[in-house]
Amino acid sequence: MRSGPLLAAALLVIGLAGCATRPPASDPEALAEFEANNDPLEPLNRGMYEVNNAIDAVVLRPAAVAYRAVIPPPLREGVRNALGNLRAPTILMNDLLQGEMDRAGRTASRFLINSTLGLGGLVDVAEWQFGIRGHGEDFGQTLAVWGMGEGPYLFLPVLGPSNPRDMVGAGVDAVASPWFWFGQGQVVEILRYVRTGMTILDAREGVLDTLDTLYATSLDPYSTLRSAYRQRRANEITNAGQPAPEAAGGTGFGVGVGATVPPAATQPSR
């Protein structure tokens, strides 16, 4: 099953969480920081963060820079729209599981309009002509609405910030998507790989400026990413703020397109 490696990784890291060392009660400041960060695996996570930075420097960022340089903005927007449209059935499922009937109606309407009038989702006719804005939703958010805790913070190479709840949610979303079951054969498999690759490329291009600013100004980029991720997920779970871009939002990973860097963790570049 295609979700096997993801779920296996989730179980492995959850199991490693028990190896973390909790500060003693005699050091209340360290204990308070430990609990506030919810990062008992911080040494391991920082190691994975460094692995991610190496991969990003060699592969992901250069690819995103080239993508931005070669593909004009209207075409990049079309790709993002199409990727978001492919996520609509999963978003609709989670809208319904959370009892959000109004949002479910908007998601269904957007999918029908953009799949037809929008040329398969390349053009966001639903918002442009009818004022129906999109939003992201995923099973990690559904589990949070149902009362499940996030578990310890995790940092995964390529995928970025996450937690056990969001990793399980991502696995469920992958298996529940109709595109997971649609069609067979080599051509279909190639299309799945293309979609996955374009999703990663689109997401990385979307945070080029945000991450460049973060790495240039943050005293501790790792901590800043951790804080930004938690703020974004809290807003997504409560449906607060502006709707997130569907293609990059709602995965449970990374800081998300349009994420901001908490100012308290930054300083002017030198």
C-alpha cells in the first residue's frame, strides 16, 4: 500500500518519543520551556532539520528558483489552482466529518465549477466569477476537532514540521483520496508521481521569500519554524484568518504558503 512508508515512519517516531529526557522538577524554568515547546525529541529533530537543509540547498530550493524563473506567474498560478482542485474531494470529506456543512457546500461548488468552467481547475472561476473562496482542510485537523492531541513536535526531512496526529492524518487523506484508487497501469503511476513532484515544487516555490527571510534574520530558524507551524495549524483547526491556498495548505506539514515569521524570533540581517 502506498501509504505504508508514511505510517511506518509515524509509528517509529512516536515510539522514539519515549526516549526523551524530561527536565527535573528542581529546574522549573527548564521544565516550563520543555512543556511549552512540546519538543521532547529536539536533538533528533534538529538533526533531521540539518538533513532537510542539506537536501533543500542541493535539490529543493534550486528547483524552486528555476521553476519561478522559467515558468511565468500565470502558469504557476494555473498549476497551483489545478493541484488545489485535485485536493477538493479530500477537503470535502473532512468538511463533512467536521460537520461544516456550509464549508462543504462551498468546496463541492468550487470543485464542480472549476472542473468544468475552469478547465479542469487551471482557472479559479469559482472565486473569480462567483466569489466562492477556497480553503484547506485535512484529516489531521479533523482529528483535532474530534479532540485528539497533537503529540510531540516532529521535524521530517523534505516534509518539514509536523506531529504524530498530522502524520496519521496525512496517511488517511492519501488513502481516502479518490485519486489513490483511480486507474491502474504505468501511465497512471507516472501521473501520480508528476502530481507529487509538482505539489512539492509548488509548495517550495510558494515559501521561497518567506524562508529566505527567515534564514537571513532569525536567531534560531529551527525554533521559528516550530512556532510558525504551530500558529498556522492552530489557525487552520479553528478556521481562523484567511482561507489557505488549497494546493499547499491542508497537508499538516511545513509552514504553509503565506506563513509569516514571528517577529520576536528575528533580528535585522547583518
